[in-house]
Amino acid sequence: MAAVYGLLRLTRPDNWVIAAIAVIAGAHTGPEQITDWSPLIRALVVAVLFTAGGMVLNDVADVEIDRVNKSYRPLPSDVVSRPIALIWGVLLLLAGVIALLPLPPACRWIGAGSLAAIIMYDLWGSRQPLIGNIIVAIVTGLAFLLGGLAVGHGWWSAIPAVLAFFFILGREIVKDLEDIEADRHDGRRTLPLTAGEAFARALARLVFTILIITVTIPAVTGWLGLPYLLVIVPGVGAPMLWLVVRLARPHDEASYRRIQLFLKWDMLAGLLAILIG
């Protein structure tokens, strides 16, 4: 039973729940009502399976580094073996591909791009400065596009996709700041280790500043209304401003961990703003 629970933990349910909500939010960005829900459900299943499989393979690739600073995870704690986890991750991704096939051609291209990016990140990108951060941000943005294109809303979902890109890019840089010592132990070439902690903090602050500006664009242009503005300003804009100020100085690992966990859950505020806007 512990092994089964470990396999579930490897998928990191909080991540694939956020991916599912992103698909739904992307599907609700168009000007027309959704008449056929079946493509959206398929797109949601694809996003969940791809995200879950990607999380599993990421843990398989990162098992040695996780022994340093995240020994509680299923692989470094030996709850699940590495070969079993690898098979589990591959099966999840294959199931995602099967779920993707009935969707429209544009969705299949988006899904194929997401799958390629996930594999590239797990095998190579996570060890490269900034490249891995950008890959994760792109994959997150593609979830919005997948939802919008699945229900025939064209490229309206590109707007929240761009906002999500900046949000996730900033958060991924903060995650690298949190993992400086573990990444150094593993010989990784993350942004803080190659360009310095001060540069990484400055770039994160720049990304969050851009986000503060861009989150108001949907309301200013009339694409989303007052409900969006009432949620996005206190829910995302104000916290980003707080982070820009806070990241002006260095922090210890525990403080960076609190910041990135806060960002993970603060993304829900952005998703809520889009859904009700």
C-alpha cells in the first residue's frame, strides 16, 4: 500500500490539479459559450497525464540530488524503486498521447510540443542555466492554449498563456535559488550557480515586474471585466510587488522555499481571476 501511495505522490497531485485548472481557464477565454464539453475533458485528461508523467520522470532524473535536500520523497526514501518509477512515468505519458489523438490537429501539435519539452527538460534542460526555467514556463502556458483550442476558441487563450509564462518563469528562478546547495552538490549549472545569486534575484524581480504590468492588460483592453481586476490586483499584482521588494536582498534556503511555495498557491488566484473575469 505504501508503494501505491508513493506512486501517487510521485505524480505530485498539486501540480496536475493546477494544470487541469489551467486547461479549463484557457477554454473559458473565448467570446463564445462552450457547446461541446467532450474535447475539453480530453484536453484536461491529456494535461493531467502529461504533467503527472513529467513529474515522475523528473524525480527519476533527480533522485540523487533529492537525496541531499528532499530525502522525504518516494525515490530517495526507497518507498518506490527507480525502475518502477520510470515505467510508471512512461505509462502516464503514453496514456496522455492516446488521450491526445482524438483532439483537433492544433491540439495535437500543442500536445506534441508539450511532450517534447517535458522529455527535453527531464533529460537535459533542468541542468542548464535558465533554459530549464523557460521550458517549464512554456509547458505551463501551453496548457491554456490546449484548453482554448480544444473548444474552438482560436488563440484567445494565448493571453493567459503569456501571463502564466512570466509567473512560472519567476517561480522557477526562485526554486533554483532555493536549491543552490543541492544543485552545487549535483554539479548542475543552474542560473544562480553560473551567473550568481544576485543576478538570479535581479532577473526574478524583473520578471515579476513585467508580470505586474501585464496582468492589468486584459482589463484595460476590455477582454476581461471588473471581476477579473478585483481578483488579479490583490491576488497577483500586490503579491508580486511584495516579492520584488523582498528579493532585493538575499535569503536562506528555507526562506526561498517559503517564497516558491507561496507562488505555487498564488497561481490559483490568477486562475480564479481568469475564470470569473
